[in-house]
Amino acid sequence: MLDALTIHTRVHLRFLARNRVFHGFVLLIALGFGSIMIPSFVFGDASSRFVILRALADQLHRAVSFITAGIALLVIWSHRRARSIKMIATTPVPFPVWVASVFATAAVVGLTVQALIAAVVATLSILWNVPYQLGFLYIALNQFAASLIMLAFITAMGAWMHPILAVLALFFLQESTFWTIHNVLEIFDPSLVVSNAKAVASALYYLVPSFDPFSGRTLVLRRSMRVSVSDWRYLAATFAYATLAVSFGFVTTIAILRRKPLV
């Protein structure tokens, strides 16, 4: 099983290495990084550069999280479009192993790029004489956990619907969306329709996945980038939540692909 998982993962990595869409995402991140980094070398003191570095780390890690989630979507859709999933499902290798390799590919690429960005941020803190805080490492780890949650959600959705619809669902079906809807409904006069709508919004608020479940508990991270003991505990809880989400997404993806017509 492990050998089959490794082989399939390597095949997916080679696919990404040759895919122009994936290259475009990487180029977009590189251009965005360069547009922010180059002026910062010329202008600004240590204080302003700390703010720039904090914003840069947060935005880059967040962007990689979305790309990580999109990798599995890209791999599965390419096989669906080529109508090759049926062939994969009928090979001697168990089909869940192939699905696991899709998740593993996205996780490996995401972790590698997150680590690379973390190394670049640490290097810039030295070059800019900016004190390096553990908050920069915290952002990298927290965004990797968030990417796993998004990966589970969008992969299952992508196995069920078109990738564009899956991406739209990723942005719309969030807890903040239904929390906003619930607050907007508070403005209207009480009625049966409004009460039912509020109840539905509240239920969906608790049902949809949270991509950063403990963000409201670590606000100090955005200011000083210093991490307390409780922050590390919340990070561990986030990874536990991500593990459950990936498990659910993995099982759901297998169930959906097996039920869909794969020809």
C-alpha cells in the first residue's frame, strides 16, 4: 500500500511540474512577492519593515493555502476530463490509495512551499535587521493547517461538481457568510419566515467547516508576533480539527467518485 501511495504521489507531482495552470499560480505569487519586497529594501526603517514583513508573511502563507487546496481539485478534474478515473478504479491497487495520493500530493507541495516561504521570511528578518518572532513560524503552521481544511472541503466538492462551482462554494460556504446573514436578519421585524431563516443560518453556521477555527483567540499574534503557550495549544487543536476534516473529506471524496459515472 505504501509503495502504491508513493508511486501515485510521484506521478501527481510530475503532472504538476508540467502543468501550465499550476505554473501560473506560482508565477503570480512570485510577482506579488517581488512587487512588495523590492521597494521595502530601499525605503522604510526597521519598524515599518517589521509591519511589511508581517503582512508579507501573512499574505504569502494565505495564498499558498488556497493553492494547496486547489492542487487536489486540479488533479481530480484532469482525470475526470480525461475519463481515466474508471481505469484507475479498476486497477489492482485499491481506489482509496489513489485518492489518498491526491491528498498527499497537495499536502507535500503545500508543506514544502510553506516551509520555503518561512525560510525566506526568516532570511529577510536578518537582512532588514528585524527581530524574528515565533509568530512568523506560527503563521506558517496555522496556514498549513487551514490549507488542509480547505483541501478536504474543496476536494470533496470538486468530486461532485465542476471545479468553478467548487471554488465558488469554497468562498461562499463559510461560517462568516452565515454569521453575516444571521446578523442581517436581526434587523427585520420578527416573523415566522425571519425566525426560520435565522434558525437555518445558525444551523449552517455550525455545520460548515471553519478554515481558521481559533483565529479570534490569537489576536495578539497580529500585533507583536509573540506567541503564548495558549496559542500553541490552539494551534494543536487546529491541527486536530484539520485531521478530522481531511478524514471526512477523504471518505466523502471516495464515496462521491464511486457513485458518479466515471466514463
